[in-house]
Amino acid sequence: MLIHTMFPASRYSIQAQRCIRALKTVKADHAPPQLYTWRWKCSSAVTPRITSHYTICPRDKDPRWEGVEMERFADEADVVIVGGGPAGLSAAIRLKQLANEQEKDLRVCLVEKASQIGAHTLSGACLEPSALNELFSDWKERGAPLNTPVTEDVFSLLTKKYRIPVPMLPGLPMNNHGNYIVRLGHFVRWLGEQAEELGVEIYPGYAAAEVLFHEDGSVKGIATNDVGIAKDGSPKDVFERGMELHAKVTLFGEGCHGHLAKQLYRQFNLRENCEPQTYAIGLKEVWLIDEKKWRPGRVEHSVGWPLNRNTYGGSFLYHLNEGEPLVALGFVVGLDYTNPYLSPFREFQRWKHHPFIAKTLEGGNRIAYGARALNEGGYQCLPKVTFPGGMLIGCSPGFMNVPKIKGTHTAMKSGMLAAEAIFPKVTAKDLASETAGLHVPEYEDNLKKSWIWKELYSVRNIRPSFHNYFGLYGGMVYTGVFYWILRGKEPWTLKHAGLDSAQLRPAKECTAIEYPKPDGKLSFDLLSSVALSGTNHEGDQPPHLTLKDDSVPVANNLAIYDGPEQRFCPAGVYEYVPLETGEGMRLQINAQNCVHCKTCDIKDPSQNINWVVPEGSGGPAYNGM
Amino acid sequence: MSRVLVGVKRVIDYAVKIRVKPDQSGVVTDGVKHSMNPFCEIAVEEAVKLKEKKFIKEVVAVSCGPSQVTETIRTALAMGCDRGIHVEVSGKDYEAMGPLQISKIFAALAKKEEASLVILGKQAIDDDCNQTGQMTAALLDWPQGTFASEVTIDGETVKVVREIDGGLETIKISMPAVLTADLRLNTPRYATLPNIMKAKKKKIANMKPADLGVDMVSRVEVLRVDEPPTRLAGVKVETVDDLVAKLKANGTI
């Protein structure tokens, strides 16, 4: 019966049908489960089934889940924080600092999807110590890993063979005087240790999978991921429900494009007065280079080649000073690019061949790779950040200062402001609140009065200024004239171009880009890069890259845009492979490769991909990225 | 009646790419993701299953190493062990620590705790030694059921189905005994968050090898650690003649 639905009689002769039927019987034991259609609403009759996650295929009507115990263990805390990054940890630390100062008891629980704090952290990074100085004035004595003060700052405009130096005048946003080159993963790990010493309960390896709501619609807390669900969505013997963590206030610090934040935007209509967020993808590698080429404290940035003037992006190369001759380098591509044939990963690999870059890397060894999406929207894209029962902190709402290429200091400050706004309210004897979950609008007021706001306001026009005929050059002129002279005091606010996912032009209107083959010394192929990220997931679980409609990738993404997800995913998760039965293609999702960068959720032109959190402790194993 | 000792080892996670230290003395471990050795997880699961079936009363998780191994012991406690023992070994002793020292520690602990069973993983995924279980049994002069894919307790004896090269071998050994877990023994349960929280209240005792009368001096000295040689690219040939010519030029024939 299943076979007839896939091969309607009108298309094949009787002999052909018999042939196909015979083939099917022979291959029955070996054919992958995707080939057999399942009568769910989540796939059409002809498309093989891809998505089995319970967020798309609900379990309450699923016969395989009948009689399975779905009750969850629940626990109460004062504050629950989702995400162990700079924002989440700074908020936790600040809360405990206040609690200890004022001798009050406060239970702060932090959940983090990575197996250890810092394992999913990836950034350049040049850290501006402003927020850290406010959090821990004695950070040096405490051993914070800020070992590399910036000594040289170099900016280049690259052409295919040459380099045009751009003077780094003081006052330009990316001037790095007074900053430190850090390995953010190590810095975050250090923050985690400080937080634990202060009494924060940190639970790495447990992902927040669901937001819980009170009856009045305010946020009650979160529930961690269920474990032990098989790839086809059925329960395994080891199935166990996640746990509920209830709190008076829940802070969401999931980083750029968090999946719970995505839900919250819809639930509380937080984005009604701001522009849709725009993003970029950042790819990074760490290299052990020849000692003779090592110049600790040197910061290099470039724009131009290999990107054309209308594609926003650029590179960074930082020389670390931590004993070994290490450099952290990477490439950022704005996700508002229009050509579906563009591959950010391959642009990165080809950029490394530029003589100015290659001379540093020659003779060196690549030891790490990773990627992550980052915010580019700035001031125009800031949503409302508080709602009954919770608030958004860090890169989740998006406080990154794009021209400065820094977001860690603002993320930390936002976490600290959140903590300072919450503290009096959660410790008050009388929880004067209209809603069961505490609403703390003071956080948003404090943000608007802080240096975060001033900083983001002053650079608000730089990124949108790239949307002009001259692209990059127009943007550089704008920055040089208006920012350097006026410091953002111009009375107008430029707009971004809209949703990144809507920017792709159909493939037939664009030319394919010929990328050079990786040479195995400076540039590498995708799969060996993914292996270096140490990423892994439990194989027998539903793919966490869920599709709202399984038939859309082939019908829309492949047909109109030539399957851009094959190119923008930095981990090779998406592949269009020929159907085993011969005609046509199907989308294969290699969920185990995912590095949790969130680019697919952002850039999918059909907005059909919904990234949800996999079983906790899955994902990359970055070490000091 | 019975108490079971389970050994858990903290090793570099299997999915992480290993890097050899520049001085070739070992591999880089600082900041690298570690987790419980997969075979030790299976051992813990088996011990907890035996306790759930009421064959044994108490499961004690043991690990040897620096302070970080307490995380591994906590995971074992979250899976259902009752208490933990952390044998502190750090620095040069930890780097030189091998199956001989571990088995001496386990033998001493098995006697001290009056254990009826010692269950270990068959091997660790970092050194692939496959020696600790066997050495422990020898030191204690206890029978051993290694590469177990099925364990059944029957009164004072244990029936062990072992995975061997030729297939499966079933043996009956008397308790007390040492068992080592192979892959197909069971599917380990997840250490869920409520259990991790409960595990924080379970006791982990601290002790040093000297307290057990064990000397950690190694009889093995690591001279050098190298990466495996890079695989040379293959060459495609068009015809059989080409193949023969290439093999001749190579000196193979």
C-alpha cells in the first residue's frame, strides 16, 4: 500500500511497477527508514520523512507514546538563568555578589547545553575590560585569563594580490587601545569558576528545551530536554523526561538567535517596535604558527577580497600571548548576502591564501575550527527585553557593537544590569507583582540609561550605511566622515535591509562562484574542519534541525535557490542527495555534525528550518575558542 | 550482603580530536572535553541494575586522579551509585599512572570495603590497555569474568557470557569476583538533572594511595608520543598495465 502512494499507477507501466515492487521487497531490510512514508501531517506523500522531533510531530496523539510516564520532576529556585556565556555568568555572579553583600539567601541556578562551561563559546576575541572591571575590580589577582594586551592594530583593504593599509586613527570604532586579546572559551570557563565559588549552581550538559508558563501567561521557568528518544521519535528504554526548574524570574542568555528567545518574541510580541535582527556568520580557526612569525599582541583586520563590495564581511587575525605561538583568525560574512552560491566557509578558506595572510600561516598547523552566527543589527534591532517572569540578556537581544566588532563587554554589562534590577525585587519580603512571574521593567530602563545604550546609539548608522550602490566603499566613507567626526550624533537613523532570509536572489539570476580546491596546508575541506570542532551528538535521537514542512527544501530551497543550506552551513549538516529510487533529490540532514551556530535558522529562505536544542552535552567541544 | 566496587575513569571524550603536546611527552589535556570512559558507564549501569534486582546492597564508585575526577564520580552517583571514593593522585604520579597502580589500589579497596564484586570497564579508550581488570583479579586471587556481555548472579556464583574471538563463551565463577564490561552488556542510562542534584548530597570519601599501602612508582617510562603518520594519498590508475607499471616502479613487485 505504501508503494502505491509513492508511485502512482499512471506514471509507470505494469512491468515497471512489478520491477519496482520487486526491488522494494529485496531492499526492504536495507532501505533506510526515511524511504517509507509515514502518514503524519509533517511530510507530503512523495517526500521521504525527515523530521521526527516532537515539536513538529506531537506526542499526545502518537500511539507509540501511549502509557509513557510524562510527569516531570520540578524544583524551585529564586532565579534561573539559561545559558552559561558571558551574559548569563555575569548576571549570576552579580546576583550572588549582591546576596553576599546584603547577607541574603538567593538560589541561582544556571543551565547550559554544553558539556562544560566554555565548550560552546566561540568569538575572536578582543575584550574591552570595561564590564569586567565593574564586575571584578581585582580580576588580575583572581587569575582572569587576559594575558595578551593589544600592542599593534592593523587594518587592511585587500585586493586579490595586494593590500591597501588603512590608518587606524584613534576615535575609529575598531581602535583597540587598552583592550585584550582573549580566548573567550577560557575566559568564560574562568567566569564559571568564579560563579561556582560564589555559590551559583551551574549545570552544564542540560539544555533548556521548553519555556514554562503560569496560568496568567507569565514565565514560570524552564524545562530541560527529554532524553532517550530514538531517531524516529519513539521512546527508548532509557527515556526520561526533562526536569522543570521554576523561578521567580528567568533570564534568557542563549546567545545570538536563541531558540527559546525566538518563541518568546512571538509569545510576548517583543519585536513589534524594532527592525528584524540581522546577522553575520563568523568562522574561526586557531593556528600554531612558526615562532619567527609570531608577534604577540598584534591585531589585524581586513575587508575587501575575497568578498565583493556588496557583500558585508571581513576578517580578523589576532596573535595570542599565552606561551605557545598561537594565532586566532577568522572570517565574518554578513548573512544579508544575495548570491545563493556564496559559501562563507569557502570564502574563509580562500582568504587565507592572500599573500598578506599566507605569510603568517605558512609552516603552521591548524589546531581548532568552529563557527557561530553573530548579531549585526545593533540599536535598530533591539527588542523589548523584559516580560512578565523573565528577561533577555546578552547577544540574545543583541548588544554587539558591530563596527567595534565587540559584544562581550556589552553582554556582560547587560547581565549585570539585569541582576541589579532583579535583586531588590526577588529578595523583597513582599513580592509585589501583578503576575505570578516577576516583571522587572527596571532592567530595560537601566539599560537605556547605561553606556551600552550610548555606545550602540553612536554606531547605529555604520552597518546600514553599507546598503548603498558603492557597498563597502560607501560604508567606509560614511564611517570616516560621520562616525569619526560626529561620533554618531547625526540626527537620522538608517534602516537595515530587512530579514536576512529574504535577501537571497533566485539561483538563475546569480552566477556560481568558482572556489579553489583546498590545498591541505593553508585551506582545508569542510569535513576535516568539522572533525576539529570536536562536535558530536548522540546518534539515535530525532534531528534537532526540524523542518516545519519536509517537502519545502526540495520544492523551494533547491528548486529556486539551488539549496543554499549546503553552502552556508559551516558543518556540512545539509546535503542534497539523489533519491535511492533514482529520480529527484532529497535533503539529508547530518544532525550529528551540527556546531550550533544557528545560521540555518537565520538564513533559510523558506524560514522552514527551526533549530531546537538537541540532547544536552551534544555539540562542539571547543577549547578556548 | 554484598557490596560492589565500580571503577570509573575520566578520559578525553571520544569525539574530540587529540593533539600531541609540542614536547612530545603526551597529549594536550588542559581544557579539553573529558567524560566518563564509555566502558565504565556500562560497568556502572550493570552494577546499578544488579542493585535494582536486589542481588547487591550497595554500589561504590571509585576513581583515581586529580580533583576533576570528582565530576566523573558525581555522574556515577547520579546514575545510581550510593557513594563514591576519590583516590587522589596528581602531578607526575597521575601522568605515570597505569593499570598496575590502579589494580593495586582496587585490590586494596576491595579488601577494605569487603566487596563481593569488582566491576570495571574492559578497557579505557585513552590507553586501550585492557589490563586493569585482569591484574586486579590476579592480585586478589579472585576469579575473573572479562568481556562480559551478560551477567547473571545465582546464589554465590556468577554466570558470565564472555565475548571472545570465536563467538560467546559462558563460564560460571564463584564470588567474590572481578568482572569487566564489554559493549553489549547493557545500554547505560542518562544521568538526569534531578539525579545530579541528588548526587550532590551523596558522600565522596577522599583518600591517598599511601593510605591503602600502595606505591605509585611506575615501571614504565614514556619516551615519546607521536601522531600517527599522515596517510599518503592514493593514486588512481586507468588500466591494469598502469597498475602493474606503478607497482613495479614502487618496488612492490
